[in-house]
Amino acid sequence: MKFFDPTGAEYGLPTYPRKLAPEGLATRRQLRARGLRPGGQDVVAQILWHGRRDPLTRTRPVRAAYLYRIDLAAPVRPMTPGRARAVAAMMRARRTCPLCAVTYPYVIPTSLGCCPGCADQPTALAA
């Protein structure tokens, strides 16, 4: 069976295929769904699988998800008013166009570097 290496001899970490990880281990997302976080512990195992085929190279990349022990996981830190203000300020900065200074209800695309309206103007391309 591909990607089944519970001793870690081939991949360096105990490795399992999708949906065959042992009980007591979880990914970051699974921990978060339980209200937990890794809490500084090291990765104890991994899940490997083939991703979707790339149409240009016609290869299937190997994807990985790291597993953590549930019994060593710590509870998620509560959102304090100060942290909520800091997150709101960070998101406001990502939604504000640096050229026209308008704050939009969506995050400005990093590929453009400004809002789509400013990116369409010829003067924005010269800057």
C-alpha cells in the first residue's frame, strides 16, 4: 500500500495514507474543530496522498498533512478585546487601496497591489 510507513523508515516520520491515521492523532484543522491547538508539540506523523494532476506538467504532486497528538493539545486561546482590535486593524489594512485610500468590503488582490479600479487606470501601471 502506497504511503503506508508506520515506522517512519522510508519517509522519516510515521506515514499513513488518507483516512488510515491511527486514533489519537489529528491535523491542525481537526484540532481546531475540537477547540484545540498543537500547543508547541512536534509533529508525530503525517498523511500523504496524491493531489490533482497538473495539466501543464501532467504530474500528480504529493500532498502532506501533519498529525499531532490530541492528548497533548492545548485549548485555543480566547479572543480578547485587544486581539480582536488588532485583527480588525490588520484586515482593514488589507482592504484599503494604497492609491485611492478607499476601504473596500473585500481584500485587495495582492497580484494587483491596488483596487481593480485603480489598476485599470493607465497612471497606476506607471507607478
